[in-house]
Amino acid sequence: MTLALLALVPLAGRSGAGEVGEECDTSNSRDECVDGAVCTNAADDTNRCRVLCTQQEDCKSGTTCNGISGGSNKSCQPDKP
């Protein structure tokens, strides 16, 4: 029974995962954001969930596919004004 409960713990954490654009805690973490997003260090000294990307074509207009400090993930980050 204990093993079954431990197996559910990771699923419970995902229910509160941040949507794209919402704040998160740990840069490069994929566990804090919805599927297809990663926690990314933002220009305002916060971290925000951003869309994962591997190439520029994965990103919409006004964003650029860039690497994230501290890991190998890339995300669609807002273009600087």
C-alpha cells in the first residue's frame, strides 16, 4: 500500500504546474510547469514557465529559442525591446 501511495506523489505535484508565463522556482526544471514548458530565468530576476523549443521554428513571433542558464534545455523567450 505504501508503495502505491508513493507512486502517486509525482502526479499530485503536476496538478499545480505553472502555465506558460507564470512564475516558477527552479530554472531549467520541467517539473514545475505544464507539459511542453520549462522554468526559465527571466530578465526581471524571476523565473517563468516558457515553451520548450529545439529550434526557432518552435517559437511564435516575438520570441526567440534560446538556451537556459544551468542546463541543456531551450525555451521560447520574449524578444528584448
